[in-house]
Amino acid sequence: MTTVAESPTELPLGLILAIAAASGATAAWWPQVAYRLAVAQGESPRTACSVCGTPFTVGWRGWFQLAASCCASPDHRWIVGLLAAITGAALCWRTADTSGGRAVLLAGWLLLVQAGILLSLIDLAVRRLPTRLVGALAAIVIVCAGFAAWLEDRPQLLLATMAGGLVVGTLYLLLALLTPSQVGMGDVRLAATLGAALAASGWQAVALSLMLPYLLAFPFAVAQVRHRTAQAGHLPFGPFLVAGAVLAYLLTPG
């Protein structure tokens, strides 16, 4: 008996544009959330503007809406939203086949981009990556990989995800032990999570993600040293880890 292969399921252009728009609209709110979470380790999230003292609205609205008189209203929301929209469209375009578990992996990457933007904004502001947020992202990656593996009856997909996180996490842990002033434990946890997500797509993407963050960070590190900024020895590495992982995923075949 001949088995008919399952035909690829491609995303229509209209759905790609809708996903891109939703990604951009969602990410546009993250600067406000990041402002409240960008506090020193051990401190509670901000309940009022640190500049003008305007209190934030109590409840969930206070996380996404500032008072009109507050001077801390983020003026770069549209840039963040545009970047997320372009990235969302690129992820959809890269995923030529959304049949089986690949649609689940695509959803996982769209969520990863959103979480990565939030983590990057916090890291840029206070040079730290909150453990709870990174842990939540890791849980999303594992759940998506497990669900995709179940849909495709490919347990090796989940095993590859776990192995990718272990390998990349171990490498960055060694870097953190050798250069503690350059790589923090938050970077280690985030790198392991991104490595796990990439391993589901293949080890070529994992290998590329080990190089790209440093290539992206190099010009900024040089500029920081040349201008001798106050924090020249501590470049926030989270944004480069996220950008490098997304680029590695986009540049490797699906």
C-alpha cells in the first residue's frame, strides 16, 4: 500500500500580515512594562514614575498605560513595535511549511520574540535579566517543543531541544566562570533557553547562534570603550543574544 505524503501547509499572505501586525501591536506595550520591571535585583516593580512621582494606575492597566501627565511615557514604542512586526513577518515567511508541529514551533518563536524584546529592554536599562522571566521563556520553549514532538511523533525533537539547552548553557557557564565581569548568570540562563529553541531547528542554527551575538556586539563594545562610558566594562549582552538567536533561526533552512 502506497503512503501519500502530507502536502506542505503554507501561510497565506493575509495571515502573515495579520500576525506581523499583532506582533507589532503587542510589542509596542513592552517599553512601559519594562520601565516598571527595570529595578535593581531584589526590589519590587515600580509603583510610580521615578522622575515626576506620578503613581501608576492600580491593577493590570497600570502595566500598560501611563497617566497623560507622566514624563516617563516611552517615546520609542513605535520603533519597538515596527521591529517586532518585521521580525514576526520574517519568522512566518521563513516557516514555509506549517503542517504538524511546525506551526507550534512557529508560535513558540513568535512568543520568544515578544519575551526577548521585554528582556532586552530591561537588560539595557539595568544590566540584568530577571530570572522569573527567563524561566517563563524556558517553559514556553520546552512546552512548544514537547507539543510539536507529540504531534509529529518525533520524541527526538524534544531530546534535541534539551540537548541544545544543555550544550549552550554549559558553554556560557564556562564563560561566566572565566569572565564574570562580562557574562552574568542571567546571560547563561537566557543563552541556554535560546539554544534549546534553536536545537529544534537543527544544530547548524545552534552553531551560528554561538557566533552571531559576538559579531553583533563587537561594534557597540568598541564604541563603548572609545567613548569611555561609565559602564564600559559591562555591555548588556541580552539584546545581542536574542538578536543573534533570531538571525540564526532565520538564516538556516527550515
